Amino acid sequence: MDAAEGTPPQRLRTLPSRLTNQAAQTANRIVDQAFAQAGVRRYHYSLLATLEEYGPASQAALGRRTGIDRSDMVAIVNDLAERRLLERAPDLKDRRRNVITITAAGREQLAHLDRLVAAAQDEFLAALPAADRRNLIDLLTRVVDHHADRHG
Amino acid sequence: MDAAEGTPPQRLRTLPSRLTNQAAQTANRIVDQAFAQAGVRRYHYSLLATLEEYGPASQAALGRRTGIDRSDMVAIVNDLAERRLLERAPDLKDRRRNVITITAAGREQLAHLDRLVAAAQDEFLAALPAADRRNLIDLLTRVVDHHADRHG
DNA sequence: CAACCAATGTTGGTTGCACCAACGATACAC
DNA sequence: GTGTATCGTTGGTGCAACCAACATTGGTTG
């Protein structure tokens, strides 16, 4: 079995969109596996982190910050509410909304997930020394920010 | 409507795995849209490119080069065979296999797709000057290569 | 040569993510 | 007050990635 039998064509090997994709797949596999230990998914972490940094908010507002669709948010909030990591309460000022608030247990879980995430990033970027990692983050940030309007 | 209402939390904003993911989503949206003009998908391009660069091969071998699963390869080859962009013939030397060969029309289509892909990359990386693009490609290549064994 | 193991093409799934449409309820602007 | 917009919610869609199983064929080894 030729070891080079799996080499992709030149066209694909240096194609930025494909490289980004491959890297993302690897990253997701690593991060998902780390989170699986704690029985959570990526969006759980995103939601808890947003709640902790910005305080209580409506589901729609949380969706805007995390990039999670309103309709998907429902199930995620259900999920974390069942585990008592956050609380869902009707907003008395605006009865269309729910106010979502992180609990103490939620903060503890978040701290735990922070450690898992950090380890996962380290595994993901193991090939790069610190300076290159910062460089990569900078480049990706510029690319992402440039396409900031969600559906452009 | 606060313009900063969509700002993700700090934890997520610089998280390499998430940045990579966001960039990949953007790239995919742009590339998919470009390919849609030609009525093809990403894997069609991958397959045609592999065939052109490495010559005829079995479906399984093509799967190893492109990263496409054997089972998914079947439908893709069906698709491109119907459009006469490639030909599927039984391998007389090994009757388990099919030999897949790109046609002249396939090469023409590939050349067209090459142009679409190039334009899509340019749009994807519009925020970066050429030197930074090379830098990004280099960094991503190192990350991807480091995790080269598919399911590590 | 017989028995076993590996590879191939194929069918038929599953899962997760991103996304969209529609609806009733509520708030707001004119 | 009438229209417009937002919110939570339900119920979808499409796509990519992946897995299991099976019949056929090839290769290896006793």
C-alpha cells in the first residue's frame, strides 16, 4: 500500500478554502471529543460563555451573539435548563421574551469547559509555536471580520 | 438596534477552532455559490481535479485521494458519468474495480471550474494582501499536515 | 487446492450543523 | 387603531461526514 496513495492533487493541496475546511474539521473533531467527556456540545459552551460575559439576555439576543439560530436556541436552552446550568424565566418588562440567566452550577461547568477547550486548542495547534499561533489567529480574524455581515 | 449586539464573547472571538470554523463556513458559502453557477458541488471539482492530475483510477483510490468516502463516491461518479464528464468502466485486470477516466468534456469543465475557484478564493481572502495569503496557507498546511492521519 | 482474509463497489442507513417558513403572542410606531 | 416588527416555538430542509453490511473478487497461506 503506497503511503502517498492518499496525496490529494496539487490543485486542492494549497487551496485556501479547502485547507480552511480541513483544519476546521480537525478542530471540530478534537473539540467535540473534548466536550463529549463533559456531555456537552460546542453550542452549549458558546451559550454559557455568552451568558457569563454579557449577563442575562433573551434567547434572540443570545442567538445574535453566538450565531445560533433562534429555532435551534430553544432546544439548547431546554437542555441546559434541565441540567440547572441556566434558568429560563419570562421577561416581565417584555412579555414576548424569556430572560436566560446562568446559574452557579453553570459557572462551574463553564470553568471546567474552559480547561477542556484550552487543551483542545493546544492539541489542534500542536504543530505551531506560540508566535505562529498568534499569527494564524490574526489572519483568520481579519478574514472573518471582513465577511462580518452574516449572509454576505 | 445596537450594532455591537452581535459581538460574540471574548472567549469565542479569539478561539482558534471557532475562528477556523467561521472562516470555513464563509469559504464554503462563497465556493458553493460559485460552483452552483456551473451546477456542480465541491466534491465534483475534487474528483475531476484528481482524475486530471493522476489519471484513471478506481473509485476507492479516488476516495483516498480526495477524502471522499467510498459510499459517497458511488453517487458522485454516477453524477459525473451521466454528464459525460468521466467514464466508468470495469477493470479487466481486477474485476472488483471500476476504472474511472476523465473525458475531454470533463477537462473543459474542470478548466472552467478552475476559474470559478480562483475567483472564489480571491473573494474569500479579499481582506489579505498576497503575502498574508501565502502566510495563511503555510500555517494551515502545517496544522493540517500535523493531523495527517485521517482519524487521529 | 482449500480456507481464510482483505479490498471493492454498492445499498442503506445515521448524525450533526446550518438554515428557513410559519405561527401566535406581544410590543411599538405612526 | 392599524400596520409592522420582534419573540419563542414547532416543524421542517439540505448537506457533509460517516458507518455497517453484503456480495464479489483477489491474494495469501496452510
